[in-house]
Amino acid sequence: MENLLLEYDEYDYPPHLPSGLLPTDASPEWLTKADNAWVLIAAALVGLQSVPGLIILYGSMVKKKWAVNSAFMALYAFATVLLCWVLWAHQMSFGSKLTPLCGKPAFALSESYLLGPGPGDHHIPIATYVFYEFAFAAITVILIAGSLLGRMNFYAWMLFVPLWLTFSYSVGAYSIWSGNGFLQKYGEIIDFSGGYVIHLSSGVAGFTAAYWVGPRIPHDRQHFPPNNIIHMLGGAGLLWLGWSGFNGGSPLSANMLSALAILNTHFCTAISLLVWMGLDMYYYKKSSVSGAVQGMITGLVCITPGAGLVEPWAALVMGVLAGFVPWYTMMVHKRSTLYQLVDDPLAVFHTHSVAGLLGGILSGIFAKPSYLRMYYGAEKLHRPGLVYSVAQGQLRDGLIQMGYQLLGAGFIFVWNVVMTSLICIFISRFVNLRMSDDALKVGDDAAHGEEAYALWGDGELGPPMRLHMTPRLPSFCRRS
């Protein structure tokens, strides 16, 4: 044994290691190739949830005349968020402190920054971390679009995306996830993979923006069938399988928690889907494909804040509640006066806000102490979930943790209502938030000069309307 340790190379590694495990200039000693590979794959899976996942889902779940506009809102947001993310938003979300609410805006583009070691004791480059967190930011903004489909002026959406990313998402991410966030002084808020930062914020922001944009025209609200249910299921499938990266990548390592998070994610989701479908069959006497997709989404969202922090039996309970509670709130909403005031076409408020809040509360109840230590580190302040605190005779600690969970949810809710309202009011001073009624009757052709299924005559493709359009600012963009 002593002979094996006599001669190390310049990195102080034993010579008997395989050459692929030895450090190089491209793979320094602080980098773990397996962890880096997994997080890059996880980031790609999260990106696939948006492009093409939500592009296909949105383009299929809406009326035929809104297929192009709905899909394009997602594609535009994905590209714009990436640009803003590397130019200033990543550093605002995870960089050095500017205020208790956000970090200093700065580029995430320099070689010295991107090729350095990742945050904490994780063995990945910053470049990997920047891309992974970008994918989260992008899908958050795209989820908001689900509340605005079928009537928002695309030019207003072009302004909304960078403004909301900067003044809302970055603040939520910094406050809850960053070690310098103001909520950190109260202790660790359990949010494993974005139940609050992503889903609660997108649902609340979407609902708020829907109020300011206004409803669809009456005919569209009363009759808004999916234009392609098979494609809708394909988009939903990409969303479901992509969640393996969404939750499995959050430990930033290929470890036990990432494996547990993936299993819990799919287990909870399957149960939630079946519960939602069962409720539809009992109440409406038939199963609904659209309802099953909604149940799938609520399961994915509910497990997200605790995916790698709860045991599978807890994931089962979360799946049952994820299928029931948002289904019930959606049924109540349809009968309420508020439903007439706020038009949320894809029920993003229920599938993301309600399910995200539910998941955050249940994570505070079911989080296992040993998993919390593995994820957050033994040196950080963490308290057991309420169930375990009762079992260990530490009820006070469990109640305090539940208070932190509610505090985090309250902050995200209030901040997004206020900031989203201010952003919408600001944009409305320059362009109309909502398309004109005449344009809303036409749909994609009025918004983009293109249609999803542009067939004329006997199967012949007609010329796109945009080829004959005069290049001027459309009337529905100009303020009246």
C-alpha cells in the first residue's frame, strides 16, 4: 500500500487511477465528471419541457385560430429569457448582494466566471449552473403565458417577459434560494426545486396579469376546444418526462437524493392523474383527457418543493391531495364571481399556484430530517417536517418550520401581485395589453399573418398573408 502512495502526479492523485479520472486542464480536480454530465442532461430535460414541450402543449390546447400565437409566445419567451439571464438576471438571482431582495446585475459571460467552480461544495462549473437555472427561469415565464392565451397583444408580451424576469422572478429566486436572501435569516424555507419560486409565482403572476389584460371575447370563453388532443398529449408527455431533470437535477449531483426525487416525482404524478380522472368520472360520468393532463400537472407541481426530501409514502399522500385539492378549487372557481372577472384559459392558477402552495405546505409537514441534512448541509439551520418533529418530541421546531413555509408563500404571493400589476400598468402606457375585438375574432392571421393549418381549396397551400402586408405597426399594438 505504501508503494502505491509513494509517487503522486502534480495533482496529488495515486498513479493507479484510470486516466479518465485524473485531472486535466479541461477537467480540474474540483470537477466531478458524473455530476457535471448529469446536471447538463437535467438542464436539457428542463429546456425540453419548454421547447418543444409547452410549445406543443399550448399550441394544441387552444382553439385552432390561436395555435400559432400560443406556441410563439412560448418560443419568444425562451429566447428572450436566455439573453436577459446571461446579461444580468442570473447575477441578480444568485450573485453578490445588492439589496436584501436581489443581487447586483452583472454579466455571466466571462471565462473567469463561467469556468470556475460552482456554488457551495458542488463539483460542477458555474457555466453548467447558469444554464440549469436559466431553464428554470424560462419555464416560469412561459407558464405565465398559459393565463394570457387567446387575447394578449404580442407586442405587450415582448415587453412583459424581460420586465417580469428582472423585477419578479429574480427577487423570488434570490430571496428564497440565495444564501444572501432576506428570507434566509429566518431559516431554510423548504423549496427543493421551485414550488414557490417557480410555480406559486407563475400562477399568481399569470392570474394577476390576466386581470389587467382582460378576458377573451365571449364566444372564445364559452367555446374554446383543443385543436389537437393527440399533440396535446405529446406536449404533456414531454412535460412529464422532462420533470426528471426538473427535480432530479436540483441536488446538482448524481446522488441518492436525485434518484429519490425522480422516483417520488413520477409516483406522485401518476397518483394525482388517476385521482383527478376518478373525480371527473364520478362527477361528470366520463373521463376527460384534458382533465387527466391537468391532474398530471398538479402532481408534478405539488411534489416539486419536497421531491428529494420526503419518503415515497409521503409522495403518495401528496399525489392524492394534488389530484383532489386543485380539482376542487377549480370547480369552485367556475361558479364564482371572480371567474367572470379573471379569464385564465388553462387554469394556471389552480394547477400551479394552488398545487405549488399545497406542495410547499406538505413539504413542511413531511420533510425527513436526514434528507434535509443531506440536501442543505449539516451546518445550515433546518428543522424537521411537522410529522417527524412530533415523533421526536420537537413539536415547536416543526411549527416554526411551518411558519417559515407560510412566510415564504406569503412573500411570493404579495410580491408577484404587486410587481406584476405595476409591470402591466407600465406596459399599458406604451401599447395595448389586449388585442382589439376585431383582431381577436380573427386570431393568428391578425396577430402574425400566419395560420397553423393554412390550407386553401383542394389541399393547396395558399400564400401567407404576411407576404402582402404593409410593414407597419399593427393597429392592435398602437394605443387607442
